[in-house]
Amino acid sequence: MSGANGPSLVLFDLDDTLFAHRVAVAEGIQRHVGSVGGPFADTDAVDAVTLWHALEEQHYHSYLAGELDFQGQRRARARDFAAAHGVELTDGDASAWFDTYFLRYRESWRLHDDALPCLDTLAAAFPGIRFGLITNGELAFQGEKLRATGLDARIEHVIASGELGYAKPDPRIFVHACEVFGVAPQAAVYVGDRLRTDAIGAAAAGLTGVWLDRHGAAVAEADAAEARRLGVIRITGLAALPAALAT
């Protein structure tokens, strides 16, 4: 880490680490489907959430891989969800469909309950500690979440893959974040909810990688072995982070 006094910099992932993204997505798509009606009226809530999460995972990774632009991945998600219910959407219709869903999603924006208490405890435990974000996404969009939740007042710098042209787990994004803060990777910690994308990626770049495993996720043996080799720390909630870094 950074010696006897603990870390000088803690970097966080945003979605599903500090910000309750999956909760907002689930609430948003259920409200949207309920309000649209028509062919969607009889959609089972659990099925709707499961499909929407799967489409987000699929098409957002297409965006990160450069196969779709940011708006394109949104349209693709809307088109595929509608198609699963027998509805064909044009590009314009898909954009409008997603925009309406987004309003419902935004109504559900909030931080995880343990996010701000964790920052407060870290600040008290490690005087002078600094906080930043590394996010796979567009800076403007992610910045909206920070402002809406008040997190912008607590975060010094936001590093977004959309501004750089490369994304986690590419080691360059972690090294770049440390350079922005003027801190050596060995003095920095990175916390995220995805084992390979976040914790292993950060640890491979020289940071202390912390995996926030809120739900007891299944892990491939190869990932588990690499995490052990790199010294990845696993926690099940942010309340455990200050003590984990103190040791």
C-alpha cells in the first residue's frame, strides 16, 4: 500500500460501488414498462429486469469495445428489449423509448447507504487522504450522477474512459489516474465491484486492488488464483474498507 500511515489515495469505481446503479436500473425499467403499457403491459417484473440488465451488459460492452457509440448502445438496448416483446422500433423510436426509460431511471438515483459513511471514516482514519473515481463511461453522464447525489463535493478528480479511449481493466487508465493525482500506484488503492475489471486490473497496474463483493458472486478459478497472486483484498461492504486498509 503506502507504508505505516496507510494509503494517500483511494480511487473508486462509481456504478454499483458508490452509486446504486443496478437498483436504479431495476426500478427504472419496471416503472417504464408499467407506464408504456400496450404489448409490455403483461411483462413480468422480474423477467423485465433480468432482460434489461442482460442487454445493458451486452451493449455497453459493445460501446466500450468501440463497436457502438454511446447513443448507439442505448438504442440497441431499447430495440432488443422491444423486439423481445414483439415490437419493432426505428432508430428514432428507440431513442425516444430509451429517453423515457431514462427519466424513470434517473428518479431512482441514489448512493449506496454505506458510501458516504465510508468516505467519512476513511477521512478520519487517514488524515489527508484523497478520493477519486475511475469509471468506464462518458464523463458528462457520470458527472450528472455525482452532482445529483452530492458526491461531486467529495471527489477530487474523475477519470472516465470515454475521455481517454481506453477502459478498465487496461492498466493505462489506473496509471493515468495516479498521474493526475501525482501519486505513485503503490501508494494508491482502487475499489470496485467487478473482480477482473476493477480489482485485478488495478492490482496488475501496481495499485492495491479491492474487490467489493456485495452479493457473494461466483468466481472462475483462474480469476481467483490471479486475485490471490496479486494480493487483491475482498470486502462485502464499504463499511469494511477502512479496517481492511488499516491492516
